[in-house]
Amino acid sequence: MNSMRKKRVLITGGAGFLGSHLCDRFIAEGFHVIAMDNLITGTMENIEHLVKLKNFEFYHCDVSKFVHVPGELDYILHFASPASPIDYLQMPIQTLKVGSLGTHNLLGLAKSKKARILVASTSEVYGDPLIHPQKEEYWGHVNPVGPRGVYDEAKRFQEAITMAYHTYHGLETRIVRIFNTYGPRMRLNDGRALPAFIGQALGGKDLTVFGDGSQTRSFCYVDDLIEGIYRLLMSDYVFPVNIGNPEEITIKQFAEEIIRLTGTEQKIAYQPLPKDDPKQRQPDITKAKEILGWKPKYSRAEGLKPTMEYFKQRIKKTKVEAASENEE
């Protein structure tokens, strides 16, 4: 009888940007999906199209406090965490708690359910890197007491406790290190360069570049990232794997690209560089290629098209909502 049941997956942060795309993917793969989110940065809008499905459940829950899921579980994907600078600087304690207590709770749940767990780590574990591009073997250059330390160290601890559960309890664990990702369902005001630039360009404002804009980022389209995560979960590899697009661009060049794409006349407004802002960010994806047979398929131009369309619709919707509120 058990062999006939649908595989069940728990996705924490399931109403967030990446979590909601993961929900879509696992529904498409025929899983029973349980999304969990406390909605401090996620939104029900991201998963409203799934709520009516019988293979989908939503739990409004803070994983840092307590996690209970009735029934069997095959997989857990832990994506609950504020992930943008604007969020984790405003919510430093919650960020540290979800990386530590939340991860501990979910590892305990995975152990009791005999489920395989994948945790979402980040390229931020490398800090402001001294080697370039960043390989998984690099231990990082992180300021634990700087403003970004709350996120960087939460993720570093998350990796450590996950590996401890693997070695001590024999738990099936996977660790993905996510580099800059973009696509539909990103929040316009999340403080990251891509949504900030698009929002400013479409809103007729100058684009804010921190420092002289020579710092680099590598942007991966969300569909590519989700594919990499899925492959890693289904693989036998227990050590961290970088998933990201190795095509590097300076922030200044990227701002100019967005201005060209939106066909606007904005200029670049320079602001001081925030403390501990990484100067370079580029993944070495050799492991992902060799172990998972994965590499990104979408070019930036291909990925930016649907992303731009999504932000145009969001801005339009916000204006309509604001207008109807004013009428009331």
C-alpha cells in the first residue's frame, strides 16, 4: 500500500521567492507538497495558484519555535530565512534563529521521519572573498561581528550542524550554496541590485549604485537554480555544492544594461559602499557540472525578459491598489 502513496516533501519558506518556485517544481513532479512559512518576507500571493490543489498544503508556522508535520515525509527543503540585506539587517535576531534553532528543529524532524533534508546555504558563507572565483573548498573571509555577520554566520552554522547530523546520526543531508538569483516573484523592495535597478528604472528614478560600481555579481535565472537544487536533492553528494551562473558583470555595467533594457533615460547615482559588501562574487560550478550534470541554460537577456514583465505587472497592480485605496 505504501509504494502507491505520493512522495511527500516539506518546503520551509514555501511562500517566498525561491520556496514558491520549488513548490511549483515538486507539484509538477507529482509530489504531495507541504509549504511552511511565517510570512515575514514571503507572501501568499506567490502560492495562491497552488492552494486549491489537493496535493498542496500550507502551514503558517515559524520553524524557529516548533515544527510538527503529521504523516510521512520523504524530503525536506529548508529555505526559511530572510535572504536580502534589507531584511536581515532589519531582522537580525530572527535571521540568526532561523539559521540555528530553525535548522536544528528541521534536522530533528528529518531524523524522526527518516527523510532526506536539503538546506539552502548561500555564497555569503564566502564573505568578501580573497579567492576568485569561489570554490566549495574555500572557507571564506567573513566578519562575524559586522552588520552582515547575522546572515553569513547563520548560514555557516547551518552548514556545520547539517554536516554534524550527517556524520553523527547518519542523516541523509544535502547543502546547496546559492549565488545571486533573479526572476518572477522577487520583491521589488528587497534591497538587492536587480529588483532595485528595475524598480528605479521603471519608476523613472536614477539607479543607485554603491561604491564606484566595480564590484561584481553573477546572476542566475530562477528556473536554472531550481533545476540545480532538484538535481542535488536527488544526488548522493553530501558536501556543499555551488549553484549559480558564472557569468560575471560589474554592478555599474549591470545598471547600464537595465537602463538600456527598460529604454529609460535614467542616470546612475553613486552612494557610499555598505560595510563588508563583497567586492567579487562568481561561482566555480565545476562540481555542479561533474556531479549533477548541471549548468545554467538561460542567458541574462533571456532571464531578464520575464523578470521585467513580472515587475511591470507588479508596479501596475500596486498603482491600481493605491488608487482604489485613495478613492475609499
